[in-house]
Amino acid sequence: MIDAVAIRGADLIERKRNGEELSPQEISELVLGFTRGEVPDYQMAAWCMAVYFKGLTGRETHALTDAMIRSGDTIELGKVLGRRVVDKHSTGGVGDKTSLAVGPIVAACGVPFGKMSGRGLAHSGGTLDKIESIPGFRVELSIDEFVAQVRDIGLAIVGQTGDLVPADKKLYALRDVTATVDINPLIASSIMSKKIATGADAIVLDVKVGDGAHGKRTLDDARILAEQMLDLGRRAGLEVVCLLTDMDQPLGSAVGNALEIREAVETLVGEGPPDFTELVLDACARLLALSDLGIDAVEGRARAEQAMTDGSAREAYERWIRAQGGDPDLAVLPRAPIISEVQAQRDGIVARVGALSIGIASLELGGGRRTKDDDIDHAVGVVCSAKRGQTVEVGQVLADVHARDQESAARAVEAVAAAYEIGDEEPQHPHGVLLEVVA
């Protein structure tokens, strides 16, 4: 006898394959059935592939997001705290450690910041992997601990709990092994389901564009994803702003877990790379404008700059790290035993710094994972001292490779050297990070 659930799943796959719109009830039935184990993996994988080719309507995407939220617990963080809570999310890119600086600055300005983050895969490191470079830091907090820390410290960044949006965790694991990750409606629902379930009132979304972004996202594609996430946020009653930002070169200088922690902390005291600092301040300005402080983005930026200048952002960082069991002293971060220079082979202007190539070089050093079970070497990575538009001379150091041994260092030096293109003319838009704002 053929199972009725299997017959129903096959019908929904066929209809989506044929480009039909499924009802909210049908989407819910499929997602919740998959979460309970009633819809088998192979049928859900087939449905995701049908979505890859046929897409989802706005109504279907909203129904998918709603079903994923209802698959587990939710947190009404703003209501519990009696404050307007803000959050930030990035679609991920090479050297993107923005949340590590934004969170402490926003908290130092008196606005609660609560974030659940993920791990990295392939060429882009995850926020959790970066902060686990810090000895003793706990990324796994219970929901009660998460809420209490946001209330008492003003800041918490943790891993996704097993009871929060379990449908997303299960569905993403399936998409990851079936080549169905890079689908805008599924990306939008995955991101926004977690944000809505976490209970933030306002969100700034950083959508990466270019070579080092997941899927090498184009500006037009990024606009589409931004609009989809904005629509989901509005339907849930949230205020959302999307920043479309450049990922054709690494963000900042550091690429690699402990290296990025150091750079984020340097940025908190005004000593970070200009491009990274600019993005951090812009994100903070918009988050503070979305908060309950009653200020606009201009005043928000001024307050963020003040928090960096007066030391309160660094103090907020240290309180946060200690609250989650870590040691905020940068001296305790792991360091790679080998540092090798990548030198310019000619005079000229840096025309290109291939973000994807740099990210893969860091991955090959051990700084990332190819599968979810791979171990990470938190000490290794690449620090790019020369960026696009910079004039360099032959023999000048373009980047430093931080490696565990000489053999891996030599391979990385070759890869990083190939990622640099030096020409005779100033490239277009050499220094800008923010490409567009969608709100």
C-alpha cells in the first residue's frame, strides 16, 4: 500500500514543477510534514529543485516563512525586554566580520542587540566560527540565557537553538547537499524566519554583491533578494533596511577567524581599515535610527563614532565576551607560527583583489570547512594590506599569509598573488563599499 503522505508530496512536487502556485495550507502541510519526518528527504529535495526552476510567488514565500517559524519555538524579545530590539544579518562574504563590531557599538549606544548566527561553509566564514577563536567563549545559550543576557548586557550573539525554526535547520542541511542553496525565495525565507522567530523589531540586512558573495550575486539579483526580504519583514510588522554592499574584494584586510576578531576590535577603537569602518558605521547609523532612541541616521552615525572615540564600544565588547565565558584580551587569540609575505611583482595600481580566490586560500590553509564536520584552524588566514585603487611598488607587501606550516604557506602565497591584478589605471569605484540601499 502506498502511503497517502507520499502521494500528497508527489502531487505538490508535480504542481510546482509545472509552475502552479501552491496554497498557504499546502506549503504548510509540506514543510511541517518534512519537519516531523512524514515527508521524506527525497521528496523535499525534488520540491526544492522544482522551486529552483519555477520560483515561488510572494504569497508562497510568505507561507513558507510562516510555516518554518511555526515549526518550533519563538522569542518575543522586544516584549520581554520592554524595548525595541535590533538585529543585523549578512548574506555572507569574504572578510565579513561586521556583526562583531556593530553589536558592541549599538549596545554601547544603549540599544539592545540580539542575534542568532550560523557557521561558515566553503569560502565564507561564519560569525560563530570567528568568535569561537576566543578561548572559553560559549556560543550555545538556552533561550532563557539569551534573553537574560540581552537584558543585562545589552548584547548577545549565539548559535541557533534546536527548538528555534527547526524546519529551516533541517531544510538547509538538505539544500546544502542537493545544489539548491542559491535560490532567492528559499534564502529569503531562511533568513527572515530566524529573524522573525528571534523577536527583533528592526533589522538591517547586508546583501553581498560580487565575486566573493555566495553564488557570485549580481546587483540585480541582490535587489530581487532584498525586495523579497523586505516584503517578508513588512508582512511580519518589522522595519527592515537592506544594504547592497561590494564583495568583489575582501571586506577590510583580515580573512580568517582570529585575524578577523583582532580587526573587529581594532575597528571598535577607530583603528580599523577604512572600507570596513565605513560599513560598520553605516550599519550602526541605520540600526540606531530604527531603534527607540528617536534619532535619525545622521545622529545615529554621530553616536556610533562617539562610542568608538570614548572607549564605550570596546567596553561593551569586553562585557559581552566575558558574559559568554570568553577572555576579551587579544593576546590570548591563537596565532599561526608561519607568516609569509606576498609581494608586488611590478609598480602600478591595484586593479583587482579577487575575493573568492582569497577566501579559498584561507579555506585551504584550514580556516574554513568544506563539510559541516570539518575542524577549523582559527589561527590561519590572509591579511590583505593592499586594496583596490592603491598605488604599489615592486617588492611592496600586498598581503601576509598566516599558516600552520611552510608547505601550506607556499601554496597560499601563490594563490593570493594570483588574486591580485596590478595595472596602470585607476579602477572604477575603487574605494566604495555601499552600492545601494533598499528600504
